[in-house]
Amino acid sequence: MTASITVGLISTPGFPADICTDLMKELPELLEKTIDSQVTWESEVTVDLLVGVAEDVNQVLEKANNIKQENGWDYAISLTDLPFFFGKKLVVANASLKEGVAQISVPSFGLFPTRKSIRQSLLKLMENLYADSLSELENPKQTRAGMRKHKKAEKNPFSISLIKREEGYSNQSGADLRYVTSSRVIGYIRVLLGMTRANRPWKAFFSFYKVLALAFATGTYISIFSTPWHLSIIYSNYRMIFLMLLAIFGMVTWIIFSQNLWEKPSEHGKKRWRQLYNATTFLTLFSLVCINYIVLFGMFSISISLFVPPDLFQLSMGMDSDPGANYYFSLVWLITSLGTLAGAIGSGLEREEKIRDITYSFRQQQRSYEIGEEEDDEGSKKDSDDLNKEEGAEN
């Protein structure tokens, strides 16, 4: 009778869940081809919130093991959009060979975590889990055959470079196998870009319509006056670049502090997590504002080309010949920068909750909520203690 093995995939909401859904359909066939064709493989998927907010590897692996046991799975692998650390190293994947569970940090694959690279990493983790279980079998022949079959498991499975394998149980992580980035700088950049991608700033663009509308209205109003026309001719490219950067960074900074998006130091938020989340928030907003700037540039290019004919431009500027495309380009560039600066005010018209939905992923929203709840509880407790002290003094 052919043995049957079930592999469970556990994901957080969002991009990891999409990956797991796609993998579930092809995973049994892939496992049969790459691991053991003598076994009937089955796969199941579940979405769990805890593996998306717990910053402790122990918690994620323990939760994955509990889900595995509840569902009667043989193995469980969780995909999360959380970054993980081992000491000062950023972790790509962890595994508890003894429990038959593992986890993959999707942000560690960088800005473009392709399904192919994640699929290869998942298969290699599964090979490690299965090879370890083979080593515990009583049949030596089967064990040797299995280990020969998985000889390639010793090689680095991950398609991204600068990843090294580490073995040995750690109380810090609760794992006895992990893949870490050998370069802290490159690892941090990859995780930061991966977390920014998880926020999907391009999907939030149309939710920012008030900012775009105010920026376009302001730029259109400014463009009817001759002063911007003269300035666009006088200003050098360096000054125009400076104005563009000032507009973009000015809007990002204004949104962050006007909407309270910057996580402040607290007893409940670890420094490195706080810095990583703040950097992700900044980069997410920067990407969103850049998209906003490009769209505005296109809108102003169309409107100015339609409503500012060359004869009018030539007459207003006192030119001897028709203005070339470079003059129109400079005018549109200047108007877009000025409109973007004014559009920052429009962000104040949006509700704080909506801005957080746009710029925070599920992970960051939950973290912000938990820290706020803990600080509120401590504040209430402190107020209660102060009140009791005052009543005691009066008595």
C-alpha cells in the first residue's frame, strides 16, 4: 500500500496567501518529481493571522506545529511577510526538523519575490524535512536510498545569492536549520524592498485621489499666470531637479507626520523593528508619491499642449521663433513640482485610518494597534495608581 503524506501550507493574508494558493495546485506533482515518487503527496492551505504578526520565530514555528497537529498534516511550511532575525543576521528561512515544520520570510527575497524562487526554496526546505525523517527510519536500506535521493539537499537551494546554511538548535529561534544572509547590508536592503512591495503602493494610487485632484487643480491654476512660464525658461536643470526632489520628499514628510505614521520609541517596540517599519513606511510613501508625480506630469503634458498653443507661448515670452519641445517640457516639469507641493495639503483631508490602510500592510497595522493598546493600558493603570495615591493622601 502506497504511503500518503500531507504537506500543509500556512500563509498570512495578502501576497503570501496568493503564492500558497497557486502552489497548492502544483505542489503534489512537484514533490513527487523532486523528493519521492513512491509516496502519494497531498497539499492543503490555510490562512492564519498569528504567523503574520508574531515577530518571534519560536511563536511562528510553534503556531505552525499546532496547526499541523490540528489538521493531521505530516509537515507544515508557513509563508509570512515578516522579516526574521538570528542575532544580527536576517533570516530567509527557518526549520524545526524535529517537529517537521518550517517557515519562509517572503520579504527576504527582495523587491521581486518570484513564485519560481519561492517554490524552489519551499521544495528544498521540504527535502530537508523529509530527509531528516528518513534518517530516523528503522530500515537502513530505505534510509540510505532516501539520503542518496536527497544528496542535492546539501547544496544552497536558494536562487538569491549570499545565502548560507546554518545548522544547530537555538533557543533564540527554536529552529535547528536556517538559511541566513551573509551580508547584513544587502540582506537589510532586500528585506526593506520586500516589505515595501508587500504594501503594494501601486494599488493604493487610486485611493489617493484627493491628493491628486488638489495637486492638479493647483497646478492648473498656477499655469494661467505668466510667472511660471518665465521661471521655466530661466531655471537651470539643477534647480528643476532640486524643486522636484523638494516636492516629493516634502509631500512624503508631511504625510508621515501629519497622519502620525512614524512609530516613536516605546518600551514595547524593539529598536531594529521600529527602524525597519519606519523605513518601510517612508519607502512605501516615496513610491506612491513618485507614481503620483509621474501621473501628474502626464496630465499636465496633455492639458498644457492642448491649451497653450505655440503662438501664445511665443507672444507671452517675447520669443523670436516658435518654442521647442524643451520649453514645454520645462514648463510641465515646473508646474508638476509646484502642484505636488500643494497636493501635500490634500493628504490632510484624508482620514488617518485610510492613510494607514494605504501605507501599512496587515503586519504593520496589527503591530501599531498592539503597541497602542499596550500603551493605553499602561496609561490607564498609571492614572488609576495616581488617583489611588491622591485618595490615600486625602484620607
